[in-house]
Amino acid sequence: MPRIVTLTLNPSVDKSTTANHIIPDQKLRCEKPKFEPGGGGINVSRALRRLRTDSVAVFPVGGPSGLLLRQLLSQEEIEQRPIETEGWTRENFIVVDASTGQQYRFGMPGAALRPEEQQQVINALLELGERPDFLVISGSLPPGVEPELLVKIARAAREMGVKVVVDTSGPALLALLEAGVYLAKPNVGELSKMAGVEELDSEAIAGAAHQLVADGKCEIVVVSMGPQGACVVSAEGADYVPAPSVKKRSTVGAGDSMVAGLVYALSEGRTLRETARFGVACGTAATMNPGTELFKKADVDKLYQWLLQTMPAQV
């Protein structure tokens, strides 16, 4: 079985709840909170588990909140390689206003990673034993971490023949693309910035993504277009995959679910056409559940079959 490793440098414990009305200056009565693991790569590992595929989650962790994060991941049977840190693992907060259905997401900053802790992250990856087929680098950078750390990790992985998949933003994304990766998943806004324009239409999205491939920055670009789906570009061409229309309950984890679907399909040797549709199916299915619940596999399978039958590849 192909081995998949996820790296999350800024993990979190996500707390979600519901209030009848969100009103300023009032004491709000909330439902019992739900605690779930969070952070880009960790959510990818959680989503892969729902697809009945194992992965190894590598992440720094500290304090009581860090202990809770490890317990939550153990409950989901996620294989872990935690790096103990002095700083506490961050906690995020999500509240849904039941009267409107609107979701409020409060993201907290992570604790700084000291230089020796950053080296321990590299050591943890090197000490995994069997070489993985895929390394997923996903999520934001915590304070004290420069993009060069990710570049060092990505280059070392490439030299070992590991396919590096990245889902991050800002300077970290730019640095990783300069280093060269296998697959990148920018959103339209991030791609626009790289192209040096304010906005990209559908045709321009494919052109900008093609340029990344032509420049050798990645082999596959998956441009996340939110409710419009995704545009998948490789040397073979471009493929637009519209997102199926579903009743959305939460967008938390949708992007991570898409990444998990893409990596899962690639690890199974599926075609790029199938991979694109499976990724969109996973991302869309995640929006059908509340909080940070990610997706149900039955929903993914149904949406995937619908996409295969009704959305032929466009190249």
C-alpha cells in the first residue's frame, strides 16, 4: 500500500457550538461544544481515514490542549508522530447562529516553534523508516517558522523520490513552488497574486496554472474555485470540474478534504480525470456536514459517480 505522510506545523483543537442568536453585549447560551482535531495536514489524515486509507500525521504538540489533540486523533485511529514543544497547541472556535445558519470562525495564533523544535520536526520525518510515496504539507506556519524550513523538507523529500503535495498560502506557497513540488492546490486569489493580476476569469485561471507547470514549479496544479469547483491543470491540459449543488452546512475542512481525495485517488493510480472529480466530490461532501465533521464516505461515492457520469473531462 502506498504510504502517505502529512505535515502540520500549526495544528489546533477546534471547538464548535451553536447559539440561537449571536447578539453583541449579550450573554449567549450555547449548545454543548464539540472538540475535534484541526490543522491542514491533520484534517487531510482524518479525511484519508474516512476513505479507509492510513497515513502518518507529523505535527508539533504541547500543553494540555496538545494532550487533548493527541487523544482526539487516537480516537479516530490516526497514526501519529508528535513532536513535543514548549508552547501550547492552539485552540480555534467556531459558532453557528441557528437563527440565520451563518457560521463564525475564530482562528487563534499558534505558539512559536523554537529552532531546536524545528529541527526535531525534520528528524521526525527522517526517522519514519519506510519511504512514503506522498508527503502532504498543509496549513499555516506558526510564529518563528520561516518558509525555508518547508523548502528544506520538500527538497529532501524530492531527493528521496517522494511526491510532495502542498496546500498553504503566502510566502510559504511561493517558496515551495520555487523549490518545485509534485502538486499544488492554490485558490483563485492566490493564483491571481502569483500571476500579478487582481482577478482571473475561467480561461485565465487555466493559463496561469499552465505557466506554473511550464516553469517546472509543479507537475499538477489544482485551483480551488470554492462553490464553482476546481480547475486541474497538468502538461496534458486543463480540466474544469464544477462542484455539485448540495445543501451546505459548513465549509470548514472542505479544502483539506479535497486534498485528501486527490492524494487518495493518485495513490490508487487513478487517472487525472478521475482524481480531479474525486477531489471535488470529497470537498463538496465535507460542506454537507456541520462544524469540522468533514465528510461521509457514502456522500463522496454518490457525488463522485454523478461527476463521472455528467461532467466529461474538458481539455
